[in-house]
Amino acid sequence: MKICIIDGMGGGIGNALIKKIRAAFHERVEIIALGTNAVATAQMMKAGANRGASGENAIIVTVPGVDIIVGSISIVLANSMMGEMTAGMAAAVASSSAPKFLLPLTQENVEVIGVSPDPLPHLVDRLVENRLRPMVESGLTK
């Protein structure tokens, strides 16, 4: 199963996600780190991703072939992450047939109504246990 983590800026969200996913599933999953910039990708690689790439073309080319996409809600918002998430990147992510698990974290002028402002570690725990674990253990893919 290929799990794609997308992050930008300093890669901190992607780093936290990859560490938790790697600890939960070890080598049972392939983690692909896609950064909007090289710093984000490097941080995700240090966290334990199997492969990584940076930039618009890497995201556009890779997301159609993964089983799951994970990141903050910003990965489907054009021009988010201070402009790092281009319209092409956001469209590619949104158009992918892979299930997308989006954390309600954003620095943009976007508020998701009805979502509690839980800290990142709690969101990552819920993602891994309630969404990824059932999919990985059952072998579900797209």
C-alpha cells in the first residue's frame, strides 16, 4: 500500500505524520513524501519516508498512482502555504481517485465549521487508528 504524505513550508506536519505512520505500520506500507519545496521533502525523508520528491511536477505525476493521500487541508487549496501549493498541485490532489485524509490545519483564511481545534498529535493519532489502520490491515486500496 502506497501512502503519500504532502507538506510544504518546513515539513513539520509531514514529519509528524510519517513518524506516527512508520511506528504503526513499520515496513508494511510504502510512504512517499511529496514536498512543495526541498526543505519539506528533506524533513519528511528524515522522518522515515521510503521515497521523496519536491515541486509541482513531482506532485502532479505521483498522486494518480498512490493508494492514500494525507496532509493538511491546505493541499487542496490553490495558492495556500504562502503560495507554495500551486493551482496545478491542488487540482492534481483533489482530482486523484485515492482517498484523501485531510487534517483541519491551515494558515489560510479558511475555517472548517464544526471541527474541533485539536492539537496535531491528537489528529495524527485519530488518523492512524481510525482511518489508516483499518485500511492497511484489510489491504484496501483504491
